Amino acid sequence: MKNIRIGKLAELSGFSIDTIRYYEKIGLLEHTQRSGGGYRLYSNEHLRCLHFIAQSKTLGFSIKEIGELLFLQKNRKDKTCYDVKKFALEKLEDINNRISELQNYAVTLKEIIDSCDGSNESAEKCCILKSLDSSICKEKTK
């Protein structure tokens, strides 16, 4: 397909028109030609790029990281599999670190929740709120 208008590109890619325009504005998606009537006309390459972006997003890559992946892809003749693997391994390490951090949050939150009896007393006596308040106060005094 050639000369796809933005509405069709949005339909085929699953991205909104505004998102496509945004990606074009920030350089994730290459600028496109315009028709005589001023419409943006996209190609299969734009659609392929949007699918690449979507796939990258599902793996947790940020917009900045997706830009770096697209750079690696566009310059793959000058890059090695090692370059790409190293980038992906760094992302995996980041994800694993965030998982560990979230697990720590969950343990702490569960402890706080378990300390609450859930009674109908006023929230002024709520040990969850007291615990959160004391944590904030401890952090500010350090």
C-alpha cells in the first residue's frame, strides 16, 4: 500500500491520529509527503514503523528507548547484534529492578494493611494513615 491517509493508517496500526501526529512531531515516525490537497500520505514503511513502536511498547520500552531502538534498526549495517542485545539486556535489568521494588512495596503495604483492624472507628485512629504519616515525617527529618 502506498499513499495511505492518516485515518486509514490509524485504523491499520491501532494508534490514534493524534498519536501518529505526535510520533511524527517527535521524530519516531519519519515525516511524510503531502498530497496536493495537503493531506499527509503514508507508506507501508510508516505502518511497519508503527507496528515496531507498538511491539516495543508492549515490552515496556519508553518513548526515548523506542527512539534508540529505531536508531539501532535504521543503522543496523553499522551496528552489531551485540549492540542490540546489550540494549535489550539493560532494559531487562531495569524491568527486574522495578519488579523487585514493587515486590518490596507490596510486602510493606501488606504489613501496614494487616495492622489495621478495619473497624468502624473514626479514621483519626486508622493505623494505615498513621503509618503513612509517620513514614513521611521520618523521611523529611532525615
